[in-house]
Amino acid sequence: MEVCNPDVLRHLASTYHDLLSHEKSLDFLVDLLQKDQLHDSISLNSLDKTITFYEVIFFFDVFLF
């Protein structure tokens, strides 16, 4: 990324804490996968929410700036 619009950086900075919470849920699921402990009984709702969140961030950054 050679040039970045300041508005994009402001937007990402405003979502920083939300990004952290989604990162933690992804880390948890990846950790379970690495330990081969991911079972059918574990809810993947957080993964769905994380994917949706990143899709919104991507759409906002790519198409609106």
C-alpha cells in the first residue's frame, strides 16, 4: 500500500476495538483446529459474525473510498 486515504485510516482506527474482538474469536477457533479439538458441538456463530464484519469493512474501504 503506497498511498492510503486518511479517511480510510480514520475508519479503520474507529473499528480497531471491534477488529480485536473478532481477531480473538478467530484465534480461538484456529487454536482448536490446531489441537484437533474442533467438534460439531462448538458453535461457529462467531465465525459467521466475523466473516460478515470483514465483508462490511472490505466493502466500505474498497467501494466507498
